[in-house]
Amino acid sequence: MDRDWAAVDDYIVEKLFGADQPQAAIEANAAAGLPAIDVSPAQGKLLYLLAKSCAATRILEVGTLGGYSTIWLARALPAGGRLVTLEIDPRHAEVARRNLAEAGVADRVEVRVGPALDSLAALAKERSGAFDVVFIDADKEHNADYVDAAIDLARPGALIVVDNVVRNGGVIDSRSTDSKILGTRRLFDMLADEPRLEATAIQTVGAKQWDGFIIAVVRP
Ligand code: SAH
Ligand code: DHB
Ligand code: MG
């Protein structure tokens, strides 16, 4: 079954975007020993299309890794657009900076190194908010805190996307002791009672097996 999901992803990528994808970053990440937990190509292009369709000029990302999703999102920006991406691991940030330069988007992207909660607090202090799109894809334990911070940094009507919210179905295991599942369930509990957002979650299969995104819009 998993094999079919990946094969269909290959078909989608081959038909719909062929060579037009930041594949060099994936290879550089592997060479640098980074874990292969980037979004899939089809998911990366979805992020790009979402950012494009809301004409985003300011994008915030939590969880950079080697910058694969960052490159997709940055490609959606018009001239003068900005993307800030937050990463705790300086080694990941260094690989990401190289990949972003290689992909020709370094001029639009700022990689901030440190725990995302601290960087989000700093961004709030700088009042450099009004992000149009926020993509959250770091440690799942803090997902509810990241969404809470994102709401304050986002403009009314902004799009917030959270990766990995299904986890092979683990999200509905109310007795789970897995900290990532507990963090994801805490996010769903928060969203169930969060008047500032309208949200759904979409399950996905593909190269990354069975997982899903939360997609939410900040109420005006
Ligand atoms: N968005 C990337 C994948 C991110 S993987 C892509 O799709 O290409 C998750 C990343 O979050 C890892 O690089 C990890 O180091 C980072 N991370 C984990 N905990 C963090 C924290 N507290 N603050 C910021 N980044 C964190
Ligand atoms: C993991 C993290 C991710 O962001 C992802 O997309 C897949 C897996 C992980 O930590 O296992
Ligand atoms: Mg992810």
C-alpha cells in the first residue's frame, strides 16, 4: 500500500512539475546527514501554491531543517517579499543557508537560529508581524504554542498551516504517551476552543505515508 502511495506521488511530480523542483536541497541534506523529514515534493508545491494564491508577501516558517519547504515557500514571493524561518539547530541552519543560496532565494529569506518560542517572542517585540502565511513544522510538542504565537504575528485573514497532524492515525489514540501525539492532540484541543481561527485538517498519503495538515485562517 505504502508503495502505491509513493508511486502515485512520483506520477504526480513527473506529470505536473518534472524537473522544476528544488531537488538539489534534498541531495545536499542527505550528504550533510540531515534526517529526510522534509515535506514531500507534492506537499512542497502545495505550500507554494497556497502562498501564491493568497499573494503572500510575508511568510513565517517554524522548523527549517535544510530549507526544502522554505525554498518552495520563498519561490511564491514577489520581488521585495520576505520569509523568516526559525531553526533551533545551527547545523541545520547552515545547510539551509547553503541550499537557499543555491536555489537563488537567499536574498528573500532570513534564517533565525534558536528555540522557536524565543524567536517568536522576539518577532512579536519587533512588531515585524503581519505575516500572510505561517507554516509550522518543528517540534510537535510545542504546536499549540506555535499556533498561538502565529495568530498574534499574522494579519487578519492570514493562512496558518501545520504539518504532521495525523501521524499514521496516531492522533486519535487518546491513550498515547508519545509526546508528538500528545502535542498534536493539545493543538486540536486548542483549536476546538479558539475563536480567532477557522480550521480544518486534511489527511494526506504519499511519499511520506499517512499524515496530514491543519489548515486555518485567522478571523478578521
Ligand atoms: N520544514 C522542513 C522540515 C522541518 S523538520 C521541510 O519540510 O523541509 C523540523 C525542524 O524543526 C528540524 O530541523 C528541527 O531541528 C527543528 N526544531 C525542533 N525543535 C525546534 C525548536 N524548539 N525551535 C526551532 N526549531 C526546532
Ligand atoms: C518528523 C517531523 C516532521 O516534520 C515530519 O514531516 C515527519 C517526521 C519527525 O520528527 O519524525
Ligand atoms: Mg513535517
